Amino acid sequence: MDLLLDMQKVQVDYLDKRILSIDDLKIYRSNRIGIVAPNGSGKTTLLKVLNGDFSPETGTIKRLGSIYLMEQQSEPRFSISVDEKQQSILNIPSKHTSLSGGEKTKLKFLEALNQYPDILLLDEPSAHLDEVGIQFIIDHLSYYYGAFVLVSHDRYLLNQLVEEIWEVRDGHIVKYSGNFEEYKEQKELECEQAQNYYIQMEKEKARLNEALQDKKQLASTMTNRKGVREFRSKSSNMTKSKGTAEKNLQKSAKNLEKRIEKMTNYSLPKTKKPVYFDSGRIREMHTSYPIMTDYIDIKQEETLLVKDVSLQVKLGEKVSIIGKNGSGKSTLLKSIISSSEGVTISKKARIGYFDQETHSRFQNKSDITVLDYCKKRSDYTEAYLRDMLSRIFFTGNDLYKRLSQLSGGEITRLSLLLLFVQDYNILLLDEPTNFLDIETIEVVEEFILNYPGIVVCVSHDCYFVKSISDVIYSIEDNKLIQVPYSNQNIK
């Protein structure tokens, strides 16, 4: 197995903060590696270090093969020739004047693939892609002759492609064998073992404390007896023996104290409390089907996207809509929220809407903090809002950030949370997982599953769709088709 990269004793700092500390990291030709961690943990920095774009403060990196990095935020290079047949399969316009986000991602992937590097570094290669684009990536990486390192929040992609997970944890790389599902199983086992260890240590600590108190009490009793003259004759050996016993007790007590002091290197693993939404705050809609469409046509200007849409959404139902880019999914959501002709919405409905331009609505609210904004928009208590904010990783000083200071990812998290804590009873979500890390996506899944109202969601993330949905619809050949429940192993 060819060694392609060898990293030893590498440390990377940024603004006096240690970002990465790696003792030993190697990449071999056959490696299929996925990198996971919350946003801001150093995943992209690690890729740049591997590529040579970012020089570490200390350590050595031997690059023994060619490397190519597909960056998430970069534009296609255009100067690199790509396969025209592949462009046609992926429906990329031959003229690159006004490419969509998904088209840019597909083109960047083709540019990377056609360089045939020994190590292919991919930063979110499935961003904005539909099912066809994602499957194209899977098909081509499955038989890639070199190694690849994949940063992705797409759990389906990770399950299909990788054979090893690198988790970036506190600046260190923790390795797990297997794909994402196997990594999660190992993490759950680690958590269970840590909980068992905590219980054992607490029992042992209690036992040592009890033994310490016994010895201290016995030593104190012996000390109090000093000076009490016993008129019965005693041999000097007995007196010495009592003195020695007292010293041994004191020494034993000190040893116990040291053992107890050392038992501080463990803590109870964090466990998530169930998410609770007050169903009493969800306005009753007094109808079994608050959303219905009567065989309507979904058009964009004069272009027919979906014909004869018949949709009935039950109270409390979680519905997902999948399909290719441009098939009409987002336009269907907009038809619902605008109550277009042929769409019947309960008069008691209050609809919350998340779209891909949500961040722009925060631009005029720069002087208010995250916590104050939530309190202003929600009737829940401050304690409840603090708890919910912590679940989407707003803690400590983050609560007092001005909205103008938030990153795009932070705005997305806050926007999603606000939908769940306001007086809505129907939520329409258009690609809510874009740009979120896996941990946050799992929190959003938990929110949706525990939310007492209706959720209608458009998403390309099939793992997410399968996790949240009671019903799945697919737009195929200009028709909205319900995916049979037995076939909800969608790809």
C-alpha cells in the first residue's frame, strides 16, 4: 500500500489559538476518509494543511503524491478542461455565464476529478446538489484509483463512500474505522462505557470517603486517649505498638485522601434531554387536513413544472418533497404559503417559512442581541429559550452577540430555532440543512420529530428526509408521486 502523505508532530495556530495538534497522520493510496466535526472545529483548515496552502508552526509533512483540493467557497477554475460528456450528464450549461450554486459545485467536482491526483481533497462536494449529482459523485469516487479525504455533512454520502472517519475533537484527530453509521455506533458505545465508568468511579469514591472517615475517627479516638494514665502495668512494647498503630492510621488516611484527590479526571458524559414543545401553544386548526391542493399546476412564469398536484397534509404530519434541481419543489412550497388558486389552507393556520435567503432578513436588525431577539419573537420563558439556544450551540457570550456579528451558519441556526418557538402551527422548510454541520442537522431532526404542528420540507439530504418523514413525495416527470412507505430507502 503506497504511502502518499506523512504528517508528524504538526501544530497549527491562528490568532494565538491552537487549531490543530496532530502527532501522527498518514494517507495511503487506498484510503477513503471522511472528516466530521462541528463547524469551526478546523475541518477546512486541515484540508488546507494537507494541500500545502497553510503552513504549520511546527512539525513535518511529507507529500509523496500529487494533491488537489476542491474548495467549498471557491469558484470553478474554468481553465481546467472537463469531460463534455460528463457535463452533459450533469446538465451543466456549456456557457458558464450564470451558473447556479449546484451547477458550480458539479463543475468544480469535474475539474477536480479530471486532474486525477493521488490524493483528492473534497470540501462539501455535495453542496446544492440533487440526487442525480450526489449519485454521480458516489459512482465516480467508489472506483477512484487514488485516495480521497471528504469533508461533508451528508451522512448518506459518508455511508456510501468512506471506510474511515477522522473526527476533529479539541484540535486532535480521533480515528474510527468504518463509515458514518459504524462511527456513530462506536461513539454510542464510548458514551455508554464512559457512563458506566463514571458510575463505578462514583461508587469507588464513596467507598474511599467512608473508609477515610472511619480511619480519621479511629485515629482521633486514639489521640484523645493520649495522656490518660493507665495504672495497670504495661510493657513498653505495648505502648510503642499503640503509637505505631496511630501513625499507620494517619498515614493510611493521608493515602486515601491522595487517592480521592486524584479521582477528578472523569465526568458524567453529556446526555441530551428530550426536546419539549408546548402543544398548547400550537393553535388548533379544527380540520383533519389543514393543507389541501385540488389538482393544481405548478408553473414558473410560463413553464409547467408539476402537473395536477393533489396533496393532502394531515394534522401533525411530517412531509418531505424530493426531486431534481429545478423540478418545482420550492415553487410548490411558495404556492402553499401564498394560498394560490386551488390551494386550501385552514383559516386557523399560521405558517412559518424558511427559505435559502432567510439571512437577508436579519440585515436591518443589527443592534439587537441573539437572546433579546428570541425573547422579542417568542412567548416562551427566558430559561426555556436559553436551553433551546444551547441545543443549537449558542452558549455563553454567543447569546449576547449582535445579529450583525453572526456568521451565515449562525443565522441559519437561529432562523430555524425561531420557527419552532413562535406561534406557528405549520412550518415550510426549503433546504434547511444547507451549510449546517452534522451535529446541528441532528438537532433540527429532533426538533421536527417533537414538533406538534405540521412540517413540509424540501431537501436533497436523503438521510435527513428518511429520519423526519411520515410521508415522502417525489417530483418525477412533472408529476408529484408519493413514495410507498416500504420504499422509503430513498437514495
